[in-house]
Amino acid sequence: MRFAFYGRVSTEDQQDPQASKAWQLSRARSLIEPTGGEIVAEFFDIGLSRSLPWKRRPEALRLLDAIKSAGRDFDAVVIGEPQRAFYGSQFGMTFPVFVHYGVGLWVPEVGGAIDPGSDAHDLVMALYGGMSKGERNRIKIRVRAAMKSQTEMEGRYLGGRPPYGYRLADAGPHPNPGKAAEGKRLHQLEPDPVTAPIVERIFTEYVAGRGMTSIARGLTQDGIACPSAYDRARNPHRHTQVWETTAIRAILQNPRYTGRQVWNRARTDEVLINVDDVALGHENRHRWNDPSEWVWSRTESHTPLISTDLYEQAQQTVKARGTVGDAGKAPRRSRHPYLFRGLLRCGLCGRVMAGSVNHGRIYYRCKASRDYVRQHGIAHPPVLYVRQESITNPVDQFLTEELGHASLTDTLQRIADASHRAALTEHQKHDEAPKLRETIADCDAKIARYRATLDAGGDPALVAGWISETTTIKKAAQARLGLTEAPPERMSEEQIAAIVDAFGGLLGLLRRADEHDRAEVYTRIGLHMIYRPGTETVLAEIRSNDVDRVPVWCPRGDLNPHAR
């Protein structure tokens, strides 16, 4: 029998890929060779987390494609360790593909091929999927605890690129004997004689009252290379030549310039790629932690470039100027009614157009410096203007037409029908309830037969074992049945009518509300707009959980009466 081998190793396993593949292959061969099996193809993912679904692992995806191919040169797939192949519920979402194409799956934990009709095998693989998830979580907890301790107690440099103003210096052999034997060494930060004075200059100028953009422009004009241009080896993917405000802000908010090591400034969250399709798995999102969660070394771990007082002054200055406060951006209050604040973007650069007042009239503008235009390679005039009153009436007309009772009711009914059909089809693909009910009924029938055997004089000990095993399978199926989701329901006509009435009330409020309330209504409805200067038009659309995206081209009113 011909087999394809699948295995996986990742950085979280902390194993040499060749050694890991060797022992996984050895375990797979010891399972199939006694039956005359032979491995004719190998699929091995390196450096990929077990949490990634099979379709997002290159080698696993290649294996799935081979399984679907009529010209495949193997009859079954063998896996050396299921914990490395299946994570969480991945087995339940992958094995049906094997069954559909008539490809067997062999794992050591069941002593051979997995039986698609065996509830016991399903439970075993589900158990190993849970163990895989638990093992990964334990590794994450141990690693984070070790990094916290090494930062706090030792002030150890934990890797990554050094902050601008520092460079790496040797700090002696690695304290782990195994890593030291491999030649690995510790590193620490030391001031870079070229860039360290620039860091001090940035802090000093900012505390003295100069703005971030002004500081960036001054450094560019003085011919000082920006961080990515200075360290081109670590930034081959960047071609920036000018200083940007974001670089200045990152330097000003980095506490390591005080000489102490700081860890846990950011975290990586795993979020669902698509909440309506859990099988796609998660993606990583990097987010900043609150300063109260940062871990500081107890003493200085490297030479400071600035004093702690100067750093604290800079943080207070940032908060006082409203750039970034404790709760994000500081709220801004204005006596001018900006109806579309944050809702209108420039079609040339994609940035939000800022509100401004000129001769008593409200405009939205997009400014682009020569440095910005050259940096991003776009055709953008120094300033773009759109007058608020020129787009207000077309926007209100658009909302009335798209969210009026007749058109909105029809739109929601079509959306509800299409969404329900798609959701029902997807539910039926993954609905385990019929199979689980069949398993429970089969267990009841078996238990009844076992009891009849016992009444007929069967061995009590043997029959009791049969009943116990079957009861365990039945309870597991009942527990899983309780977790299955009910079939999705279509949005009712009453719900559609309630949404239509709600939007009708909003539009009525829009006509009689004051300017500040109108701005709130635009935001709550989910209005988004893009200004296209080339055609003098505004693309308006609604993005709402209750209403589908409805785009429309809006002319700029009296500024361009012939636009379509």
C-alpha cells in the first residue's frame, strides 16, 4: 500500500526541523511497514503554527490538492503525531475531504486507519486536537512568564531590531548551556555614536514646543537619514528617504531610551478572519498595551540616551497637545458644525479630509507636502478643497432615495433571502446534529441488545463492559449535540419593518435636527464618502450591520452642475 506522509514543525516547538521530521517519519513507518506499506510522497510544513488551518499551510494545502487529483500516486496518508497535524477542531473539518475522495488516514494513536464510521475514533482524534490546543497554550504561558522574568530581574535584551539611536553589542555567552554550546550569545544595547545625538535632539526640541511634523521636516532638511535609510540592511523593503511624523512619534514614545529594558508594550491577538466562516481560522492583530501592563527592568540595563525626567516631560507634552491621550485621541470640540468629520476621504491618497473654515464657510481639505508626495509616488496637489454645502443636499437626497420605505424594504428583503440561503447551505455542510442523533439511537439499540444478552445468560462482566463503553460514546455524542447550533432563521418581515421604520425616523430627524445632531446621524447610519477630484464627484455608500453596502455617485452640487 502506498502512503503519503504529512508532518509539521514550528518555532513554538523549539526543535530542529530535520530532527523533528526524522522522528515523525520513523513513527509513521513503524505503523505502516508491518502491513507492507511504503511512503512514496512527503509533505512537511516548517515554521508554521499548528493553529493555522490546513488550507493556510503550504504543504498541507499541496497534500489536499494531491488528494483531490485523480492522478495521485498514493492510496492513504499517514501522520506521525496527530497533535502536530490537527489543532482544536481541525480534524473534523479536514477528514471529510479524505473520506470523500476515498483516501485513508493512518495515525499511531488508533493503531492504523481511522474508521469514518467509528464514534470512538472521532472521539480519540477530537481529544488529540484538544491536547494540541492545550499544549500550544501552555507553551505560550511558559514563554511569556520567562520573558517577563528575564526583563524584570535581569534587564535582558530579548531580541528584535534595536531602537533608533542604539546598536547591538556582545554581552557574553548564552546562560543556557545547550544554546551556548551552539555558539549563541547574549546581546545588549549600546549607543550608536551617529544616531544617539539625534534621539536627544528630537526629545529636546519636542519638549521645547516644536511639533512632530516640524521636527521631521527639520531633520530631512538637515540631510539626516531617517531610521530605515540609515539601517538599510534591516529595512530592504523600505525605500523611505525622508523623516515622517510617525517615526518621530515612535521615538518619543519609546521608554527604552531611559536606559531600562521594557517588555510587553504590545501584544498579538488572534482574531477570526471571518466570523461567519470559522474554518478559515484566525489572523494575528498587533495591538498596543496600556502602559500599566508594561514590564520594566528594575535597574538600568543599558546606557540611557535621555533622562527619565525628559522622557516623562515628552509624554505629558503629547497628552497636553491632544495627539494621544490615555484613552486614545483626545476629544475635540468645535463651534463649527462639521457634518462629515471623519466620513470623507481623499480619492488620491486615501486619507481622511480635515474640516476647516474659510471666510465663514466650512470646507474639507487634504494637504500633501512635497515630501509626502515624493515618498508615496502619487499625483497630489498641495491642497484639495471640497465645500460642505456643495455636497450636503446631494447626500441627503441619496439617503432619502436609498433608505426610503419602498426601496429599503425591497433591498432588505432581497438581502434577507440571499443571506438566509447562503447561511442555511453553510450550516447544512457542517451540521453534525443528524449524525449525532443517529449515533445516540444506535447506542440505545446496542444497549438494549446487550441487556437482552444479559437476560439470556450472557457473561455479566463482559456485557457490563460493553454497556459501559457504549454509554460513554452516547454521553459524548449527547454533549456534542448540545453544542450544535440551530439552523439559521431568515430575518422576519417584522424585523425588516422595524429596521425600515428606524431608518425612516432617522431621516425625519435629519431634516429637522440641528447641525451637530445631523453629524451624529450621518455617523450612526454608517455613511462613508470618497472625493474624486478628477471627475469632481463624491462616491457615497452606507456601511451598516443592518443595511447592505449601497454605493452611489454624488455630484458636488453647484460646484459641478454637469457631473454625473
